[in-house]
Amino acid sequence: MAGYIRKSLDRVKEYYISQLLNAGQYKTSDRQLYELTLNELEREFKMMQLREMQKRKYGQ
């Protein structure tokens, strides 16, 4: 069971990393994406989405 959960979490991390890479974000201020925890990746992903929404909203 623990192996299944670990694989699921790794897939979610891979998803966030790939989305951030596609958006051109390769690292945070001092760490590479692969070094971040799932919570940190999720936070970065949500911030990226917010920036993208603001760009579309304000036409930047």
C-alpha cells in the first residue's frame, strides 16, 4: 500500500514539475524544482496559474 501511495505522490510531483517547466520556470529562488516538496511545488504551480490569469486579465 505504501508503494502505491508513493507512486501516486511522485506522479503528482512530476505533473507539477512538467507544468512549471513548460511555463519556463526552472527553479525557485535558490532550489531546483526536483528538490522541492510536493507542498512547495503545489504552491509554485498555483502562483504560476495566478500570474498567468493576471497576464490575460490585464493583457500583459
